[in-house]
Amino acid sequence: MLFYLHFAGSKSVHSASGTSAIPSDIKIAYINSDSILKHYEYLDVNRKVLEDKSRKLEQELNNRAQGLKDEIANYQRTVNNLTLSQVKAVEEDLGRKQQNLQLYQQSLSQQLAEEEGKLNKDLYERITNFLKTYGKDNGLQIVLKYDPSSDVLYGGESLDITNDVLKGLNEKYKEEVSGGKSSTDSTKAK
């Protein structure tokens, strides 16, 4: 259809119902998503919060693991002084503690993955909401994402709106922070 529109020079095409028209002067732009991800202050701040939380949880897990390791070492030192029923009871207790530690580790991994997912969703919503307004203000019908995995193989510099979008996103984020608005920080504890 686009091939036909381009070569036919039609101003608009009507659908089968005859109600919608596709403008022949579609304005397209693109953003370099790698640059947005690298320089968007909201993401930088929230990524650091998530990384700090991850380090804190990892340290807590390491402390628990070290505590269990110490208990196992203590058991190994004293096993010869225990009766068979005591050995069985201690081994069952240590086995439960090891299972609980593994469950705790899985829980932490899931929690961090969920928070990273929320951050990615918030990021997507922030960018698309900004682009909707930016697109309307600048007469754009389509804004593409350009990165190594996208279908956009080339885009002329005149179509690149990355710097404008990045500036606008960062200004909006600074307004939120300075204006006392609560940002949609997905990494805050529940």
C-alpha cells in the first residue's frame, strides 16, 4: 500500500468503509534508544536505587549463607560428641535451613526481577507519553526507535529527535523532583 501511495502520488486513500484517510505527508522521526537509556536522569537515578537495593539484598543473603556455613562447620566439629538421634535432628534442622536459604534466594531474585520489570514499564510509559505530546506539538505521526536490534537500519540526521526528546524528558523529570511531585519510582519498597 505504501509503495502504491508513494508512486501514485495520491493525497489520501480511503478504506473500504470510506471513512479514514492516510495522509500522504506523513512526518516520521526517530530516537536513538541507547542514548536515551544512557542519558535519561530518571533512569539513571532509579537504576542506581535498584542496584543499591540489589547489593543490600545480596549482602543480607551472603550473611545468612555465612551463618548457615558456620552452623555446618560447628556441627562437623561436634558431630563425634552427639548421639545418633541428636545427629539426625541437627542434620534435619540444617537441611531445612539450607532449603529456606535457597527459597529466600529465589524470592530475592524474583523480587528484583519484578522491580526491574516495573522500572522498564515506567520507563516505557514515560517515554511514550512524552512522545505523544512531542509528536502532536511537532506534527509527527510516527516516532521510531533506533538501536542495534531495531528494524531501522538508517535514518537521516534531520529525522533524529533524540537530543530534543532527551532534553524534554530530563526537564520534565527535574520539574517532578524539584516540584515535590512523587515520581513513579518503581524501586521503592512496598
